Amino acid sequence: MVDFSLVIATRNRAAQLEKCLSAIAQLQTAADWELVLVDNGGTDDTAAVIHKFKRRAPMPVVAAFEAKPGLGRARNRGLSVARGNIIGFTDDDCYPEPDYIDSTLDIFRDRNIGYAGGRIKLFNPSDWPISIVDKAEARIIEPFTYIDGPDMKILGANMAFRRAVLMQIGGFDDELGAGTVFVCEDVDAFARASFAGWKGGYFPEPTILHDHGRGEEHARHLSRNYAIARGAYFAKFILRRDSALLYAKEWMLRSARECLLRPRDILQEIGGACSYLYHCAKRAHSTSG
């Protein structure tokens, strides 16, 4: 075991990955840590980039391969080979600040904390302000709480868990995440950790710079994907016995609040919920067959 594992899944973004790894090489800590790189079925030069970095890296590097696309599945592959007591996750278009590891480990000195999200700032100020969290105040999330990732200021580009928590909840949902229809593997894992009895929160000290390169048009497309995923997320937790009442109440409140302001979002959420239910039924039928 080591103190910390940083897991990065990547797919067909070799040039961006090289920039990310240059920032990773600048991390400064006295902790015993490792980097886990998961090639999620890439067909470009990703494997060569990983191999080249592994040879000269200043930290132990574990390379893994997951052929089937899907960020939840790829993160689970990284989890399967990671040795850290605390396991952090970021993306291949992100650059951690040099003190990122120490700042993350400091959070988990509180043994009641099971999961955490950190600050995510724009690397390029001209990029559209989406998929970022830049708040100076920490926020604690009590167990058995409804979790909305953006509202709670916790997102997958900068998140960490105790290994024990990920083992307890069974890791990430293989059917969720970028590369699938439902891009919500991060908030799903937060919510399952919360309903497993763990406290979590947003902590501004661990900082990531997000070089996503998206403009307004790409942001609109991403917002649509988020709305579909949100509907799937609500559907999943309404189907759970322990969270059904809370999540049904929150969705009704949200729908009532947003139906006049953003009716398209609500329709997309309903479509996402229906798609998720169909997906679950199809999977159950395939398994029983």
C-alpha cells in the first residue's frame, strides 16, 4: 500500500495527455504515491505517450488498459491496480497545482471524511466557464444527503475517496461516465458514498487547472448531455429504497422551479430518465436470458 494513488483515464487525446503529464511531473510531496494511467481503448499515440512518460517519470507509474469505452469502467480499471489508501481522480485535460497531493491528503486526516471534491479553475480564461468550481469556502456534506454535483461544488475532474469507501460501494458504475450516454459517474459515486453513511464535502485547497478548450457551442452540447445524465441519476436513486423519497422530492422541487425558466432542460432530464430505465430493463433482460 502507498499513501496516495492518482488515477487518470484517457482516450484518444495523446497530445493533451502529454501536457497533463508535464504538470503531474511537477507535483511536490513527501508522501509515498503512485500515478495510475488507464488507456480507455485509444487508437492514437496514447500508449506511446504513456510508455515514454513511464520510463522517465519521477514517481512510480502503473499503466492499465480498458478496451470498452466509458469513464466509470476506466476508473474502475485504475482502481483495480491502484495501491493508495487515498485515491484521487482527475482528467487528461487537467493540470494539478504542485501541492495538490498534500492538500488532498490533509482533507482525509479527518477520519470521518470519505470523499471530497476540490477546486477546478480555468487554465485558459478565454474558455467557456463550464465544468469548473472556484469557491473559497469549504462545504461539508452530511451522510444521507441529496447530492447535486455542481450545486455541491464537487466534480469528477478533481475528486478523491478513501479506498475503503470505494470498496464498500463497489467502485464506479460501469454504465456511467464519458463514453456512455450518461455522464454522471462522479456524482453517482458521491451519492452512493453518502448513502453508505460517509461524510464528504468540497474543499478549496486541492486545485486543478482545467484546459477543456470549449467555446459556447460546445458548452451547449455538454449542457444537454448533463441534463440527460441528471435524469438518469435521479431515476437511479428514485429506484433505490433508501433514497427514493428524498430524490423524488428533490426532482419534483427542481422540475417545479425550472419548468418555466429552462423547460428544455426538464424535458431532456425526463428523456434521460426514460432512457436509463429502458437501459436497465434491457440489461436485466439480457442478463436473465
